[in-house]
Amino acid sequence: MKTKKIYLALPFLGLILWSCTSQNEANSNSLKTSINSSAQSLTTAMTSIKSTTGYQLLNVSGTSSSSSISANMVKTPVSAFDSTYSSILLTNISGIYDYKAANYRKWSPALLRFFVKTADNSDMIVRLPESKVKNPWDLMRYSSSDTTLVNNYVIDVSKYAYSFNRYLGWNYNLASNISVSGTSVGDLAIQSSNNKTNGYHFTSSFAFANGYNASASYTSGDTITSIYNISKASQTLYEEKYTAIKTSSTSKHRETEYSLTIGNVQVVREAGPNSLDSAKVYVDGVLQSHSKVKFVDVTSTSSSADSTETTITNHKRELQITFDDGTSTTINALLGSTINDIGTLFTAIRQTYFATNIVDYIAWDLYINKQ
């Protein structure tokens, strides 16, 4: 009877071994298939985003950033220290403002010399020629041909709140729609704040007319957090999160958590008892226990690289994924030039836009003239 049981068990044991082997192969193939498919979807998304008018306008270089405008706009208080915040709200700047060619031969810092309030509106609507947006250095320079230009570039600001104090910092909130020749090209939203207690916070997003969304957020201080996201219809195509902390005023920031999501594949590395634990790879939330990830942090002199933020987005990190079968690939190999396109997109997202500069400067001119 014992011998019979042994013979019956052997085929069952073989079935278990075959099942485990098949499952491991399926997991490996699933990860390979998933990451290649997700990388291709991301490349397709970036190709589509780059073809939009919204993307082209995002990459127009303005004269300065909204954060620097916010800092420079703050008036010097009369007293040595003033705890009162000044504010510019949408109700203070609402109306329709049309660009009008002005015969000023010399450059002037007052935008209101070139914009005229033509009607009342609950929003702030700024209308100007598209050519002035694409050539920002010509905005406040007069040319005889300017009189023939059409104000076909429209910024419709539905939310605006800017409070500031030279010593205490600022809070800034903007939401707007941008259209060209009557066609919407996207929705822009920005929130930023800066103070000695909580440090610098910045969040910006742009919803493209073709349905794709890109957003970036950054928080400074003792804890640094950055998040970059590209999505469509609530489906994440790309997301990179980075968190680092410093335990004292003299210590450097130390990375505590990192994750990279490309479609349904996610790589996660968290702090453990022995500094950072080994990274884990998931497909649709299922851990790929036999796959390995190697992190390679590189030194970059690129202007887009952040001195305290080590990410793929700013070209300071590379990830190598090794599958069950021993083959491997890297994120750069998977994405190719798409990773550069992603970096360019988020450089534009984290910086301000020429459109925002125009709104801020007009708002500031209106504020000053009412003082």
C-alpha cells in the first residue's frame, strides 16, 4: 500500500513542478510583453502630444517665470516688517483685454500700453495675435505691420488669486483655457506657494485638446517630493515619484522612496532597515518575484537636472530590468528619444508659460495703477 501511494504521488509532484515552471515563464513573458507594450503606448502618446498646438505653445520661451514674477512683484513694505498680505483677485482684474498696436519706439515695461480693456466679463480674457506669442520679444515693440494683426490667441482666466508679502512669501492660483482662432488647445492650471515655514510648493497641469494630460508637482523643504504624470482618460501612461528627506539643517537630502510607472508596469523602491531596499517590479499590481532592477544614478550638467532630485525625467537616473530568462533592458533602451521628449515636456510644465507671464504682468499693472 505504501508503494502504491508513492507511485501515485510522483505524477502529482511532476504536475506541480510543471505548473510552477509554466507560471514563472508566464510571469516573465507577461512582464516583457507588458513593459514593451506600455513603452510603445507612451511613445505613441508623446508623438500625439508633440503634434498639438498646445505643446508648441508650451515650449515658447517667456521672459521670466511666474515664480520669479511672484517674487519680484512684491512691493517693499513701508515699515521694517509688515505681516499684512496684499492680494490680487480675479474680481480685481476681470474683463476683456485686447492687444492694440501702440506706436512706442522704445521698449516699455507697462503692458497696459499695448492692451486695452474693451468689455466687462466675469473672467479675465486676454486676446492678442498668435505671432506675438510665438515671438515674445516683439510683444512690446511696435512695427507698422502690427496694425494688420488679428487677436486670435485668447487666454480665458477663470480663476486667479495672488497674495504676497515680501518677508512672508506668496500664494498663487490660476486656472485658464487657451484657444487659437476659436479652437481650444488646452487648459492650464498652476498653484504655487512659498514661505519660510513650509518651503516652496508648485503644481502645474496642462490638459491637451486631444485628451492627454500632463502634470508636475514639486515640494521643497526638509522633505523634497516631485511627481511627474502623463495620463489619458484617467489611465496613467507615465508617472515618476521621488521623495527625499534631511534629518538636520546641515545634512543632505536622503532618498526615501521612489517609483516609476509605465502603463501597467510599476517599479517601487522604499527605505528599509538597511537604507533603501531592493526595488520591486509589479505588473497590474502583481509582484514579479524573479525579476530584478538595477539603479544607475548619473551626474548630469543638463540645465533641466535638479540638484536635489534624482529622476529619469531630468536625466539623472537609469533603470535596468532583468527578466527571469536572464535577458535585460533599460528604460532608455525601451523609450529611446521619447525619454528626451518627456523631459522637454516637463521642463515646460515646471517652468511658466509665456501666456501666464502676460496675465501676471497685466494683473500687476492694474494693481499698481489702483494704488
